[in-house]
Amino acid sequence: MIVLGLTGSIGTGKSTTAAMFHDFGVPVHDADATVHDLYRSEAVAPVAARFPEALKDGVIDRKALSAVLAQSPERFRELEAIIHPLVRAREKAFVDAEGQKGSALVLLDIPLLYETGGEARVYKVVVVTCDPATQRQRVLARPGMTEEKFALILSRQMPDAEKRRRADFLIHTDEGLEAARKQVEEVINTLKGRRD
């Protein structure tokens, strides 16, 4: 079974691209969705112990947690020490289950793939990219997004140019959905050894 990693900076279209792989029948493990689920389950107690102000109604409130981290960015390490092992455990269970089902190809959607050494756990890496102006426009159009938040997020992500340099495959999302879908299909066909 081929384990493919997918990453890309905020606003490049990574989630849309992951959905395209899913539409082509590739099982997808979404690290972000896993984190959101963990904030309602296993991660509640350990995160609340370190970030008590983030606990609301028995779950971790992401807005409250973000506010703490915006004030003290150095505390991201504390949070990651709790969250990353839990996400990896879920990811491993996903890969093992898909292997038992006989899946030929699976996708791990990991926003901080390079930043966390995730490339060591995958066969190849797909980087989703777009031009900086498009990225900025997409991100700042999100509800509640500010220039400051955008800058903080970018400061924690490897520069897009470096991700592109390291990538095995690139998906450019500023040429429209159909063009991106075609690129996704080409990646799948290449990995499955098909040439249509």
C-alpha cells in the first residue's frame, strides 16, 4: 500500500485538494479533523490541565485556545506535545485498517507535515500551492481572520517555496478546480502505475 502525504500552507486549497483525492476513491486521513475530534474526546483532560481557560462546557474551545496561543506563541510546543502523539495514534490506526482492507493508496492530509517530520512516515509528498496574492485573498476572506492571525499562522509554517522544493508532486490551485482535479488524477495514475 502506498501512503501519500498531502500538505500546503494556509489558503492554498489543501482541504479542497484532499476532497478531490477522496472523490477519486482514495481513503483520506485528515489531521485537522482529527484534532477537532480530539478536542471533544481524549485530548480534553490533558489540554485543560495545561490550558484551563480553553475548557468550555466539557470540551476544548478552539477560539479560547487560539486566544491563549496568540498571546503566548511559545506555548504551541506544550500543546503539540499533547496533541501530536494522539493524532499519530489515530493516523496509524487508519493506515493499519486500510492496509487490512487491501487499499492500494491512502492519503494523509497533514498541514504541518514537513514542520513535524511527517515526510518520514509517507512514500511521497504532494504539496498544494498557489500564488501569494491568491493565498492572502483566500485567507483574509475567512470569518474572523485578521492580518495578525494570518501572520502568526504563516510564522509557524515552512515557507511555500521550501515546501515546493521538497515536494514529489505539486498541485497548483490558482488555475481553477478542473485544472486541480486533473493534476490530482495525474498523481493517482502515476502512483498506481497507470498512463491513460
